[in-house]
Amino acid sequence: MNNNYFILAVLIGSTSLSHAEYQIGDSGAVAISIDASVISTDNVSRDSTEDSDVITSVLPTLQYKNDAGAASIEAHVGQEFITYNDLSENDSEDLKSNVKITFPDELDGENFSLVIEGGYNEYTSARSARGGEGSVVSTEEVDLSLRTSYYITEDIALRAAVEHLDRESLTTGYSDLTTLTVPVAFYYQIDESLSAGVGYRSRSSKVGNQVVSPKADSDDEVFFVGIENQVSSIWGYELEVGVQERNFDANSFADQDGLFASLLVNWQISDMTELVGELSNEFGTTLANQSSETGSVGVQLNHTFDERLSASLGLSYSEMEYTQADTQTNGARDDERFSSFLTVDYKLMDGRWTLRGSVNHDDNDSSAAPANYKALRGGLSSIFVF
């Protein structure tokens, strides 16, 4: 990437914002929002070709909320119009939707809670192919989840979920992917600030029929212990650590095992400043019919300057190991990625209109030459709720 590359981002039409809800009797409230942005990037496909472009996006959304009854309902539906200035073959119109039902809306002596969530969404984003080449890929995704917590006693809680994700690829060279995840855990509340537990998670991943090489279909198991500790009024953490095993259906892949880890730390440095840290290690499956193991660590600093101006700064490092059933890259590919971002929000009209500026930078070092790249993108957006 040319270090002297200059990013010019222009804000275009849109106004809006957030507390402008219209009541519809006892049935809830609706609001309309518009999110418009212009992004300039020097690497559209996030690979060594480093093609630059300016991307315009407009997303009008209808939002609905109802918390008058025993359950609360939040829903939205919208259509995102994405236009590439030079690479117009990547233009798209992506439907966005989601529904979330929470029961009970507020705990009042109940010993259980239930959250049902799902949506249909279309995405247009850069993804890596098997050899490391990048491409702007279109997908249609249906996600459904049911999460519940049941207190067996005052101190012991059962947490369980069923999560289904169906991704359909619309781009040649990328496959469909369906995953079914079922986590179960028992947590014991030691005191008001400390809980500990043990858990198990099962995940099934199935690749679609678009690929000719052996599929990376797998069944995963994770056994973990968990700790949730609000150490003081200003900082706390949530930790899950254990072992994970991956068994493949195809003999072309060797079964895997490794560390499973998830750590989230929150530190309220002051009334205006928060520091969040994350660490994880997890198996995955890509739309390019690859098995992956990703270890990552990141920090994010959030600061509020005043009632109008706020900013977030983030840094992360990830190591990704990809395994695939061919000899194109000796059956494996290893990537290391450094990422950073800065986002600044300025609120107008009592917080109903947000102007946002953002800059992101990625530096990816890979054993596959096409996946070696640097990517810089920045722009401005306007978020307005009528």
C-alpha cells in the first residue's frame, strides 16, 4: 500500500435520529431511520491486488418496539443500497431484518428468562478464497436462536441455547454453510459479584454442494469452565476456558483438538472513559470450504468528551490457521493480522442525528502470497431517526 495514499470521504444526504417514536396505541411504537455513508478504501477485495474505490451506502430502516406486555418485542426491517464508484459489478441491494422477543420483559420473581431472536439478512463484503485471493462476496443469511436461563435454586442456574445459522453464497467459488450450535452450562452464584460454572457446547457445520473438493463438514465439542467476577465497582471480567475437539466427516481432513478460550474484561477508568479487552481462541469454517482456528486479542477505549462528542479507539491482533483438502497451498495457510480503528461520533438535535467519522487499517501477513495485503478505509456517515 502507498503510505502517501490520501483518503477523501464525503458526507451525503441524510438526516435523522433516535427518540422520534410514533405510538400506535397499545401495539407499540415505530420509528424510521436513515443511515447514509461514503467510504473510501485503497483495497476493496482485501488482498494483494489492492484495488481502490469509493463506496456509497444508504440504509433506510423501519423500527418497531413494544414493551407494554409481559414480553418485549424489538424488530426492524430495511434495505441497504450499496454503490461502488469504479467496480460497479459489486453494486448490491441488501435486505436487513431482525426480530427479538424477551420474556419476561423485566424479572419480577420469575426463575427463568427466554430470548427468541432471528432474522433474514443479505451481505456484500470482502472474503478470502482458498488460495488467499480476495473477492466481494454476496450472501443470504437466516439466523435463528433461542436462549434461556433457568434458576434451579436461588444459587444454581441452567443456561442453554439453540442457535441456527444458514448462509447461502451467491458468488461463484464460495459455498453455502449451515451451522447448528447448542451450548449448555450450569453456574453457581458464590456471592453477589462472583459466579462459577461448567459447560458443554456442540456445533455441527455443513458445507454446501458448490465445491468439488472434499467438504470441511465437522462436528465440534467444547468442554469449559467459566467465571464471572465483578471484582469492584469499576472493573470485572467474564472467562470461559477449556478444550475443543473437531471431528471431520471427510478423511481428507485430520481431526483436531486445541484450546478453547473466551475472555472479556471491562474497566471503567472514569465516568467518561471505559476500557474493554477481549481474548479468544475458536474453531470455525469458511465459505471457501476451509477449517479455521483463530486466536485473537484486542482492546478498545471508549471516551465521552461531552453530551455530544464521543470516540472509540481499537487495536487487535489475530492468528488464523486455515486447513483445506487440496495441495494448492500444501493443504494449509497461516495468517497474522494487525487491525486498528478510530470512530468519532457527534450528536445533534438532542441525540437524534449522529455524524460519524471512521478510519480502519488492516495489515495481513500470510503464507499465501495473494493474502498479503494492507488495507486502509475511512469515511463519514450520517444516522438520522425520524
